[in-house]
Amino acid sequence: MPAPKKNPEPKPEASLTSPITILDGLGPKTARSFMKLGVFLLEDIFFLLPRRYEDRRYPKPLSDLVPGETACTIARVSDIDSYPGRTEAEIADDSGSAHIIWYTDKIARFVRKGMKLAVYGQLNDKRIDAVFMHPEFEIISPSRGTSLIGRIFPVYPGTADLSQRVIKKFVDLALDKYSVQCLKEFLPQRVLKKYGMMSLHDAVLQIHRPKDELTFIKARNRLAFDEFYLLQSGIIMRRNSHVGDTHAQILKPGGKFDAFMGSLPFELTEAQRVAGYEILADLEKPDPMNRLLQGDVGSGKTLVAVIAMLAAADSGAQAAFMAPTEILAQQHYIKLVKYLEPLGLRVALLTGSLKARERKKLLMDIFCGNVDIVIGTHAIFSQDVDFMNLALVIVDEQHRFGVLQRGALISKGKYPHVLAMTATPIPRTLIMSVYGDLEVSVLNELPAGRKRIQTISLRPQQFRKIPKMIREHAARHEQVYWVCPLIDEGERDLASVNDTCAKLRDILPELKIAVLHGRMPVNEKSAVMNEFSAGNIDILVATVVIEVGVDVPNASLIVIEDAGQFGLAQLHQLRGRVGRGKAQSTCVLLENQDITPDGKARLEAMVRTSDGFELAEQDLQQRGAGEICGTRQHGVTDFRVADLVRDEKILTLARDEARELMTDDPELKNEPEMKKEILHRLGRVLELAATS
Ligand code: ADP
Ligand code: MG
């Protein structure tokens, strides 16, 4: 390895955004390898976080070494021999001796008898005497100590063509040469003092060269705080820059609302009532509502949305209701027509499968205000859709929409009120960090009379129990979902819709069985769904197309094949297709032979609880938070240090501090460094957010 050129003078122009090739000895080839790690700029190298750390602080006397452990030591070479492809050495200190085996014959070229070595590595666990297996080592010269041990050692995420040694070399070079001039403090003094925070420079240094655990945690927390604090401040800054032109229409419930409430065949749940009030209160304000309605599957979110839409209709405005799938949009349409047309509301369905002529006519009606409520998929925000007076947007099953799509829909209205609905309990902290000031309403109870869904997990040998169960449900005129991972027999050994349907027709010839999957033409899908809703089909064998939102209260049994294949959130959603009526419902999870331990854990969780929040928590532990909103790919929740789940306390703190800061000094006149940092670091996020 060529020695880095001596050049102690820092180049004056270095900044966070300097390319890493500014580092001596880092040429285009190494730069390309670093690119694979997402490292382009000095900033990226400062924030290249170690994957883990090795505690090499305490060298062990040789007599204390334990077989199998990973240890470091300092000792003298008492013997060394080379063999083809192998070097063996004996080392000794005052306490005893040990062996080293390296799988290369080149070591003896540098290492000689009598030299002092620093050694770090794993000991053979088969032998009683201590043998280091191919350890890292460094020759200790009297003039220079060792960098290999005596401290906590970072281990970076690597790539095949970039060794730890090379990564470390350039990280160290960047830190030694440029960290002082690049890592300027930007946090307000007040905040630094209040929490006794470490400086930015020291915090970054500690990440790469931690002194001890406590100092490291302090450093990490400081950097996590930064990320939350900058994002929250940035969100407030963005919002402030819009102030003045964001008036939404004031919506108040009137005659149609009263008529609807009067005709409801059941009582609202207390939670629905509270959520309804919260929403109506928002709609009466000129600030656009930005509210998330969280409620477990079956908690009756649609009805709350109807309350909001009625307030819009009573105020002469239009509402859009967006669903993630065409089937769900259809189902909502059928329901809402039934609810709302008797009140004189004009409801329309806008999906991608409308014929050109129908579509043209519908677009005209929407544009002229001949339609009060438009239900649809993302087709609602195609370029050519214009509303006369869109004042309210409902987004059902919000977790399935990317942030950007949501932004596109909002741009359809001037500043419409937005109600997003989800059954996936997204932690409030996560929502906050993505959307800023989102209000949250929660439906934490199910309508009266619902019975807990009984959930059982069966192995393939127990399959024969199921036809009997189906017959019992069918005898009570209740219906059944049967969910398979695949449509056709596939390469993988998983149940398929077509296969299962044939099998079930064989076993249960007296029952009406139909299939439903994503590859069927849309009108065929809706025909089947309508037949099932009407009770004309006993068993619906389907893929996960039925996962969200589908509401057929008469269905009381769901069988999920190869259930270990599905994620927890998905399983919970699928289970939520039953238990929507008065009947006792059952969910059967069928295990595959080769279910993974993770899959098994998911099924166990499903059997143990039907609480969506508890399951979401589990899910979060397993998957990490970024996936929940589908925002990771948009970079919105891509924190480098912070973890939305683990660092909830820091986030709360950072948010409060950001609010205080932005209230006292909305334009950050007194904190120019902070402003610069926000614009720099969050440029990407703000760009994204600006589209909403
Ligand atoms: P989700 O929250 O999963 O979207 P839905 O809005 O589809 O739930 O409602 C589930 C079912 O419960 C529907 O059939 C709906 O008509 C019914 N429902 C909603 N609210 C009530 C209530 N207060 N009392 C009885 N049934 C209700
Ligand atoms: Mg729903």
C-alpha cells in the first residue's frame, strides 16, 4: 500500500460538500468503491456510521485467554515459521504463551522473532491451548504505539472491493485533516447549554473513535437530536413560508348531515362520535385540516369519513375519496351510493378502467360540479381531472400511499382539508416526523356486539378439520374467504388460487365457490365481489387482493394458506375481513411445512392477540420504521443516526425545541448556521415536501 503523501496543510476550500477525492491517496477507483456505500462527499464519510464496534480496550495477559473468545493482546514473538499458505508463530508475555496461525505464508517477511505485536482476533475453540486464528496484528515499534488495540474499534459497512483497513484509513484521514473546518457547530447555544450537549465535531469524532460507552451514547444522542431538530424546524419553516395563501373552505354540517344521522340504523360508537366532532371542528376552521384517523380494522372508519363528506356537501363543496385498490374503491362506491344518494348527493366512481367516453363525461361532471363525491383510486389525480370546488380529500388506507401521491392529490384542490385513514397504527412520532403537524384521531373500540375473532394456527396434517368448519359456517348461511399467496401453481411450493379452488370444489361440491385475483379483468372482479357481497357465493378463494377494506359482514371464516408467507400487518388486515357482523368469526392460519422461525413467530403473535396496535409494535420491531409509510424510498425518513422507534423521547424533545426556536425567531435571523444547515441537510426533504 503506498504511503499517503505528506501534506499537513488543510486545503482551505474543503467543506462538507467536497468530493471525497479531496483526500490524499483517494483516487477515482477507490471513489467508485466508496460510491457503492453511498459515500460521495466528505460529509458522507464523516457520517459513515460503523455497523458495530469491537471493544479492544483491554489487552489480555496470555494466561487469561479463553478458547473460542475474541481477544486482544500484546506480546513478543518467540518463534515464527512459514509453510506453504500458512504462517505459524508463538508469542509470549510474562504470564505465558500462545500460538498464532495465519493463512498466508507472507507474514514472516515482516514479522521476526523478538518483535512486539499487537494482536486482535478469535481463538480456536477446539484446542485447550490458546491459538489465535488468522488475527489482525500490528508490529509495535518503540517510537509508535499501536492503533490496533487499546480502544474501541469501529467496523464499517463494507463492500467486496473496499477493505476495513482502507475505509478506516480514509475515515481517519478525513477526521484528522478536515473535521475541524467542516463540522461547524450549528445548534443554538441555548440548546447546547440546556442539554449539556457535546459539540458537533466531538460527536462525529466519538462515533468513529468512541472513548467509552457513555460518551458514545451522548454523541449518538446529539446526532439523533440534530436530525429530528433540523427536520422539524424545516417543516415549520416550510409551513411559515406558505402562510397567507393556505385558506381552506369552511365546511359546516347542515340538513343532509342531520337527515343521515337520523336515518342511521345503529348508534355511533363513542370513539366515532369523538372523532366525528374533532373532524367537524377542524372543518369549521379556515386552516386546512390535516388529520389522520387511526382505527383498527372493522372499527368503522368509513362512517366517520361520511360525516366529513356530508359537511362538505352541506356547504356546497366537493369531496374526493381515494382508495388504494380498484376493488376497494368499488366497494366504497356501492356502499356510499346506498348511504348518500337517498339524501340527494351525487356520487361517482372514477377508476382507471372507465371507458373513454364514460370517463370524458364524468370528468365534465366533476369539472362542472355535477358530482358531489368522487370515489376512486389514484386515477382521481390524473392530470386531466379538474374539480369545480374540491374542499375535502379523504385518503383511505393511507399507509399504502406514498407521500408524493398524496401531494399530487392535494394540488387538485386549492387547499383542501385532508383526512387520511389507516388501520396500520403508525407511531405518532413517525407521522410527526414525516408530515409535521398532523392531528390524530383514534377509533379505539369496535362497534357494539362484535365478538372477538377466534384465531387458530394449523399444521398441514390438520387440514381435514377445515372442510367440516366450512360446512358449519355455510349451514348458518355465513360465508368464507380462502386466501392463497399465488394465483397459479408456481415455482415455489405455495398454495395457488386456481389449485385450491379445484381442490375445494372436489371436497365441497355442494357449495358455490369462486375465485378472485389481481389478474382478472376489472369487470369480472367486481362481478365476483358483488356476488359475494350479495351472499350468492359461499367460498371466495382469493389472493391478497381482498387484503384491505373489503367489507362483507356476513363473512365469518377466513382461511389463510401458507400464512407464514405474509407479514404481520397483512395478516391482521386479512383477518379483519371477518368479524364484521354479529356472528362469531374464525381465522384459520395454515402453516407450510417449511415455515421460517420468523413466520412462526408472526403466527404465534396473531393467535395471541387481535390488538392491531400490539401487532404493529411487533411488526415494527421486526421490520424497522421506514417501511411503514412507504417513505424510505423517498428519503423522507432516511435518518442516518436517529431511529424513529427507539429515539421517541429525543424526537419529542427536538420537536418542542424546534417549535420554540421557530416561534422566537421564525426566519432564524439569529441562527444563520442553523438555517444553513437546515437548507443544506434537508434540501432533499424540503424539495419533496414543497410538492405537497
Ligand atoms: P374499517 O374501519 O375497517 O374501514 P368499516 O368502515 O368498513 O371499517 O366498518 C366496518 C363495518 O362496521 C361496516 O359494515 C359498517 O357498516 C359497520 N359499522 C360502522 N360503524 C358502526 C356502528 N357504530 N355500529 C354498528 N356497525 C357499524
Ligand atoms: Mg376501511
